[in-house]
Amino acid sequence: MYKKAVLAVAVGAAVVLSACGTVHAPVKIEESKPDKVAVSFGEDDYLKLSEPTNELGMQLVTKVKPDEDGNVFVSPVSLLLALSMLQNGSNGETREEILEAIQLKGLDEEAINRANASLLDYLQQSDEELTLKTANSLWLNDTYTLQDAFKSVTRDYFLADAEEIDISDSKSADRINDWVKESTNGKIEKMVEAPLDSDLIMYLMNAVYFKASWTYPFNEEMTKDGTFSLADGSETTAPFMTLYESLPYFENDQFQAVSLPYGDEGKMTMDVFVPKEGQDVESFLKSWTSANRTTWNDSFEPTPGSIRMPKLQLDYEADMKDSLLDLGMQKAFDGGSADLSLLVKEEKERLFVSKVKQKTYLSIDEKGTEAAGVTSVTVSIESAPSGEPFEMSADKPFFITIRDTEANVLLFAGKIANPVQGD
């Protein structure tokens, strides 16, 4: 079945395009984004992105640098969708390597865009207890011109707003950061700094905000301080929540796992994986393969028991360039061989990706979960620089995912090494 639908992007992403050289006459973007997507897509096309988001999540969690507390929290769907948009402006081997890095190798451009449109439409379906707020935007240096095809695809498949900016005006950075803040409900406040780089061509941004109540809330009166064992053998104190309930549960010789559903329908869930004695998160992640994920997801069974886990609030930021290089995205980062000639009409042969950064936010408490993400991709010019009740306690480093159970799309994934409490 094919349909037309309103698009909302379930991604936190910002693509930054830069250049230096000739000053061109200002170009006014007169076309506003449509209210509905202007292309048809298969109703189930989003399923083509299920395994890629899961595989990308595993790769990112194991490759990006942990913060000072040892924590990692990334949004694979954010990065996948950001680079899915960018690939529309790339060509040749550069494009093929981008697709390899985000696990979409073998799909053509049209199939990828249709799958993204289908996914974004699907993810915006939420109940009263769950909010999934998404947005897209283009911030174009007013001396440059978007390629017609690139402008069309970002508008028609992704409903991206296009805004002109004067990069010499410090207020332009404020406008962009205001958009980021509004799109993430204030959880991520800043992605760009003033003054903007003189080589900037464009920011391409996608933002995601997720907030959901547990289907089975934790009783706040049962929350008590407890001991959390860190990976180095030391200990820290954190407030632990406790829930007694029949929940989807699975265990093997390596770990215990429980699925904590959100909202009335339970379409979204947080999966919590706690390694058993003698095991750790790093060894678990090595076994979190495609085949095992499928087997494990099918092995959860409703089981009465208790889950004890810490409340936490963390802000995370990671430079993803090295991780993407490891995943095969080589040419895009090489000023001598990158082909991003389909982005803008000027400086077509000199663009390359110089940096990829992601910021995320996560809060877990008795009522539910709040998460947000923004990813920035900077493009520059070469000349510029069971049966029995279970007992489960997440009182040592553990792994979590937030996923859609029907589409099996991974929104967020994280390694919690220290349950920090935020500010």
C-alpha cells in the first residue's frame, strides 16, 4: 500500500556545510516547507531501517569515547537519518562509504529516502502517555544556493524548513540555538557558537525529543539510596527505584534482561541488560550481534519479578568522526577525494566532512524517561583547516536501549557505567 502522510523526523541531527572563496550574490529561499510529504512511500518501507539502526547503535556504543564518568548515550536513528539526508548531496564512492557506515549499503537513493519518509511518519504515532517531537531545518549562508534536487528532497521527503542566515551576524547563532532548544524542549541548548565560521555554507539540522511515562510506574516511596559498583571496583551511591510487576523478561548464562514498556500501548520500550557475576558490559556488547538480537528479542516472556535500577540524569557529547572512519566513511573526510558536489551550486568540488558531533540527554525516574538528541555534521573546504519470579538489580554497569517494539527501530542506546544525577 502507498500513501501520502505528514512527516515528522525522529532524529536529533545537524549537518553543517562550510566553504571559503568567492562571495556570491544573496539568494532568497522563497519556497516554504509543505504541510504534507510530497512523495508516496510504501507503508512498511521503514522496516528496511530496523536492522541498520540496531547495528549502528552497537557500533557507536562500542566505538565512541565515554564521558568522564564512563557513560555513553547515543541516538543511532539520529545519525542514520542525518547522514541519509547528507547522502543526497554526495556522489560516487563518497556516497557509497556514507551508506556503508550507516549500514545502508546496497539500497539506492530513492529506496533510502522512501524508507526514511515511512519511518518518520510511523514514529510520530504516539499515545497520550508518550511524546515524540521531531523537526528538520536548513540554515543556509545567504551568499550560497542550494542545488535544486537537494532542496527538493529535503523539503519533500523530510519537510525541512529552509532559513537564510547572515554568518557575520552574531544573532544568527542565537536563532539556530533557539531552534535547537525549542526542538528538544530545552534539554539541549546550544549546538553552534558565535561567531559562525567564515567558511560556513549551511547547517542541516534534525532534532528529536522523547518523553514517555512507564506503563508500570515505580513507587517513589520505595526509592532508596543504594550502592552502585563501578567498573574499576570502586563504589558510588545512587537513588535506586524498585518495581514489582509481571514484565517481559529473559536471562541466559551471560546476563539478565527486562523490557520496561511505555504508555498505554507499550509500542515503545526500554530494554535493560545487566551482566551476571563474572561478566561485564564490554563482553555483553561483543555478543550483541544481529543474530543474537533477533533471538533475544523473541525470547522475552511475561514473568513476575522485581527490577531495581538507579535514577539518573546525564548529558553526553561525542565526536563521531573516528567511529565513522572505522565504519568505512573515509572519502567524505578527505578533502582531496570527497565528492559532495550535489549540495550547493557553488564550490562543488572542494567540500569535505571535517567533524561529526552528537549531543544527547537522558533522564530516568519513577515516572518515566526523557531523552533528546542533536547531531552535527560539519562540511568544510579543503583550503580551510523464566517460570520463577526474577530478581534483577542494575547495581553495576549496565546497558539500555530505547526502541520501537513493532518496527524494531533503535532510537537510543547507552552504556551506563555511573548513574550520575545531573545538575
